[in-house]
Amino acid sequence: MDITTLGGNILGTIPLGDIVIYLTPFHLFMFVVVLIFTALIAMSRTETQVEAEFGTLKESKVSVGLSEFKTRRFLAIVCGLATAGAMITGDLFNITLFIALIGIVNVGIVSAVKQVDVLDAAYQYGIIAMISSLPLFGGAAMILAATGTLSLFVLSGIAATPMMIFGAILLLIGIAGETGIAPFFATKAEMFRTPGSPFILIIHLSSLMVIIRAIEVLLIIVT
Amino acid sequence: MSKIGKLWNALANPDRIPKLYSLVLAAFLLVGFLVPISLDTNQIYPRPVPQEQVDEESPLAPYDRGGKVLKTPGIIKAQYSENSKSIGMITSYMSPQAILVQSISPYFGTSIYSSPGGLIDEVLYYSRGFDTILESTILMMSFVIASWLVVNFTMNTRRAEKDSKNSKKANIKNINISKNISKIDSSSLNKEEE
């Protein structure tokens, strides 16, 4: 399918050598939304969880230490910028790199927590993120081998072959693992139990936005 | 409990997810054997035929792209050639050391290519330079995460303990709570089974 059918009229391009970024209303909207969220998250403080105790009327507070806070904020900003980049890029290999970056940074955001259950879930998610780099980059390589190009603009004009469809599904499996969508959601769901709410939100937001963009990219390749 | 409920419960355990994911991936890769695969020979980033340059006894094999620095471009293609107008002009640049190595032996092509001052891969640094920046960013982020973990979880545990007094206390309580919950859970489950 054509880029303009999916995203609206092309408003302009940003040429970075072979990696050309196409600006359509759809891409620009997603880009700006992610940037606004990243700015909000960068400015906000973390939540302090208040937990009720069993057997008594007391409660305990779970807060985030300063150095942990700084690292997690830094990683959350990087995650937001990577998501924004994935929204706007017009190159297939470039988008896989952005998604790989999001996967690694997501693990990093929760790896600073000192809660065994959360660390265990993050470890399992890290394993999936590692495994999924095979279908992610493998899918992009299959499409490159089948068409000889990586530019989404050129790919949109090429009729789909069985090898391209296979590559596209491989890419989808890679993205599903890297962003941890259902049915592989359990690892991420456990990760959200940790305190430090705004940084956890960017994990959610990045998977959501990346999946929307990935569906657009797959439609460009397959149809 | 219904069958689908059991399935959801099985999917809710993080330990099982990597196994499930690997199974799905392996099954799909097996399907890949049935898909007709053909290489489009009109590739955007062409490579010479394997061993071709070695057979020609070029000292820069297998990375010889020809061309003269700032005079004639080497054989290198770009998707959007209008964005990289001077591609190929410096791909054959070699420092005096690299020229010396080249004159000594025909077997050091890879060393010349991988050393600073040797041949330059313009696909990496010019036409697809943004990808190279991203790749190194991924590496840097993993180093940031790994070094933070090393410093705070293994080397500097005393300060880390001070920092996280609150969360540590809460952890101990959490463990107690989870023990209580598991007791409650198992007892209620037993009742259900009964």
C-alpha cells in the first residue's frame, strides 16, 4: 500500500543519506505525541507507593533512591526518543534498530529495582528481547534479499512475493517479542509492579506506539 | 477451572514466556523451509563474487572497490544518489602504514579494512551513517545499564543499602506479604478443588 494512503500527504522529507524520513500527518502526529510524553516524564517526579500491612493498621512507603531515579529518568528519556525516532523513520533497517534500542532500554528501566519478583520478570523479558533480535533483523534481511532495497518508499511500490510476506511475518514476531505484546505480555506485566510510575509508563507507551507504526510498515510491505 | 482459564494462568507465569516464544519462533522458522526463496540480484549494496578479488591477487581483497582518492569514485552504490553526491571519493584512502602493509603481502586486506587509516566503508559512514549512530547508541545503552548494575549491585553495596533503606524494608514486608498471600491462595485453591 502507498505511504500516502496510510499516512496522508507527504509534507516533506529529511534526507540523511540513504535513510530518508518522510513527514506525513500520521507520522508527525505520533512523533509529537511521543515527544510531549517524553518531556512530561522527564519533568515529573516518581510516585511513592503506599502499601498497607497485614495484621496491623500501619503502612509502609516504597520510594526510589536518588541515583536510581537519575538512571531510570535517563533511560526513560532515551526510550522516549527511540520511540519518537521509530515513529518517523522511513527506512526498514532503521526502524528495527530503534525497536532493538527500545527493548534494551526497557530492561534497563526496571533493572535498577531491588525487588526479586520484578528483577526475575525483567530477566525473562531480557531473554525474549535477545531471542527476538533474530526474527527482527532476520525479517529485515529477508526483505532486503527479496527486493534489494530497504527504503519504505520504494518497498511500497513493489508487489509482495511469498518471501517478502515471510520476512514481514518474521519481522512481526520480532516486534511482538521486543515490545512484549500479548501473548508474551506476562513478563512485562510483572515488571510494572515496581515503584517509579512515570518511567514505567514509557515502557507501556513505547510498545503501544511501536505496534501501531509496525502495523503501518507491515501494510506497506505486504499490500 | 475451565480449560481456557488454565491456559491464561499458564501464560501469566513469566518463566514460561521465553519457552513459549522460542517454540512459536521455531515453528515459524520451520515453515520457512516451504517458502520459495530467491535472491534479487539487483541489490542496492552489491558485493563482489566471493573469492573473485582473491583470485585476481588484489592486495586489498576482498574489500577492493577501486577508485582514486578525491579524483575518481570507487564502485559503491547508494539508494538515493542525490543525497550522497561525493560517494566513493574517499573509499580507497590509505594511510602510509596501510600502503606499507599492502606492499608487503597480498593477505592483509581484512586488516587494512578494519584498521583506522585503511579503506573506508562508506555504506557504514556516509550513505547509512544514521544506522551506525543508532548501533553504537544501542551498545552504549547496554554498557550504561551493565555498568550501573555492576557499580550498585556488586561493588558499592554499602551505599546502595543506605540509599534503598525504604525499599529494602518494604521488600522484607513484601516477602512476608507474599508468603501470606500464597498461604491464602493455596488454602482457597484447596477449597475449590474439594
